[in-house]
Amino acid sequence: MPAKPLPELVDFARRNSPFYAELYRDLPARVEHLHQLPVIEQTAFWAANSWPDNRLLTGPLTDAGVYKTGGTTGVPKFSPWTRTEHADSVTAFGAGLVQAGLRPGHRVANLFCAGELYGGFLYIENALHHAPVDNVRLPVAAAPDAYVAALIEDFGVDVLAGEPMKLSSVAEHLVKHGKAAERVELLLFGGDLLFADLRPILARAFPRAAVASIGYASVDAGLVGAPVPGGDVRVHEAFADRTVVELVDDVTGEPITAPGTAGRVVVTNLFRTLMPILRYPTGDRAEWVDGECRRFRLVGRSVEGARVGTVAMPTEEIRDVLVAHDPDQAVSGMQLVQRRWDGKDGLILRLGCTEEPPPGLGERLVEAVYRARPLYPEEVAAGAIHHLTVEWVPRSGLTTNPRTGKLQQVVDERPPV
């Protein structure tokens, strides 16, 4: 499906979508540049994309697939794709799989979630089907870890594709049973970032496997970025002639062009017209890695983090502290849990572990976090918040989205006001 020129795409959206007609009513009759358009405000966007009184779509649902995403929040969003839009998307994504390391004849176990309108499994299955190299597709979906482990051995699986938490769950099963799947050559992760604290368990279970991003896409935003070969699995580049990726400043909203400066990821899809995606914020943060603004490195979610009293606790920064001060690699997953007791807020570091953690590690990690965020112990000393504490759980005890299996990086267990 050919990409539409921006002026044509904008004109089509404002003529056929009540939402875009209202959003663009004060713009010039002809829009030539993306920067003339406002960045989409997601709350209004999804309020308009509801049924039966939909104000976002540009036409009726007559030949489309409808998919749902809950992401890490659990709030469902419904996203329709026409037949041709979906076919074009999975064809482009399938080509990106070769960049991720897919080789002719690879036997690929697809472990992504399926059912209840969730699109991940179907999207990857179709992308593999349209990939430009031969491959054997094993549509496993969310099968038990024991089943996946047996399939790897019995069928000679070369590649596992799935959410990071599912891949690490299979790895933990193998390690607990004293096994290592040495045949597996490639682990393709998607749907979430692969955090550094999951690397050790993956390496133990799959000692010969390379790890790569399967690509960057979502049910709502659609195609975003193809994987870039190399050592940094966070680096992606926009799909040529299909998507435009921008990074914008959190405060000013202005485009970022300098490498190394992080901002919000904003994507424009050049071939989706039933549900136009024009300067849509994906919810991720990234930084450019080249001066041409082609390749970008994902650095985390734009909305992930906890606030305890006046202290901001960004999940990515806290995770980096833990990894740096965990020489035995005992931690295999982290989430921040907010609780309130005795009239004050407190934060718990819920840490996944495969084996018994070394003595005193929890205390050392708390001290490391305090050194990195000195305002926290100051607020504790002032009596404003509780001390930071550690809660060790099996890796399976970390809270995940029940539908998608994604790790919930922040869990708010405080009672409603």
C-alpha cells in the first residue's frame, strides 16, 4: 500500500474524521510540514475512538480487523486496521525480522499472547509468514513453560519470540530443572523493553542465543521502528516510506535533533487511513544516535515512575542502580510498589529472584538507592515518608498485566482517597 503525501493524508483525515476536523479546524487549508500539526493528546484521542458513537474513524467498519491493547496499564484500547493496512504493516515488519537475525530455515516458537482481541500473537505470526526468508512457524502462544521447554528439545526450536517476562519465565523453568537449551540461537523480544536484570537468567538458560528486538510496533501506533543490527538492542530506525518518527522535548514540545538528548517518541503513519495516526505519542522515550535523526535508542517509558512524597523515583534510574550494585546478579526483575500505612506513603522494591539472595543484599541495595536519590532519606528523616524496603519474591511473583504478560513497573497499592 503506497504511502500518502502528508498534505493528502491530513486533508483526508480532517474531511472524514470528526475528531481530526475539530483538532485541525484552525490550521491552514493545506498543511505541508508535520510541525504544523499538534501532538495528539491521548485522552481525547481514545475518548473519540469509542463505540457505538465513534468520532475518530474516517469511515465505517466494513473490512477490518479490530485489535485491543492494554499495555502496562490494563486500560483497553481498540484499534481497527483495514485488510490492506494490516498486510502492508506485517510485510514491512517481516522484512525487519531478517535484520533482527532471522535466518533461512529457522524454527520459530511464537510465545506472544493471543485471544480476546489481543494483536501481538497474530501480528508476529503474520510477520513471520511474510518474512523474505523461509522459516518454520510454531504457533505456541501462552503455553505453560514446561510445554515450551519440551518443544524446544523435541522439535529443535532455533528461535523463541515473546514478551521479555515470558522468555525469562521459560528460562527460569529450564534453570530450575538443571537444563540449558543450547540449540536456541536467537531470542526475539517485543512488547516491552528487555531490562538488564533479566539478562543473567536468559544467558544461563540459552547460553548460545543472541538477543535482539523483534521490532518496534504497537496495536495503537502501528509500525514505529525496525531493529538495527548491533550490540545495542534498544536501537531502531523508522520504516522508510511508511512511518515518520520524531522525538519531542517534554517541556517545550519542540522537536529534538541533537543526538543523546532524550524526548518523547511521536510517530506518524503514512499509510493508515481508517484510524489515522498523525503525531501520536507512543508512551516511550528515546534519543537519537546519529546526526541524521534516523536511528534512535529507546530509553524507557515516558510515564513510568513512582512519586513518594516529594521524591520522584524513575524506574529506569532505580533499575540501573540495582544492577550496578548486584555483583552476583541475584535480581531477576524489579517493580516499585507504592503503599500507605500509619498516615504516610512508603515505597517497596519488589525484587524477583530465582535463588536465595545473598545475605545483606537488600540492605546494600537500599543504601545504594539512597545515595543515588539523597532526597529520599532526607524526607524519611523529616518524618514525611517511610523508609524504603525490599520485598523478595520469586520471579513469577512480580505483578504483570494479566492479559499481555507485560511487567507492571509501578504497582500502586494505596487505598483510594
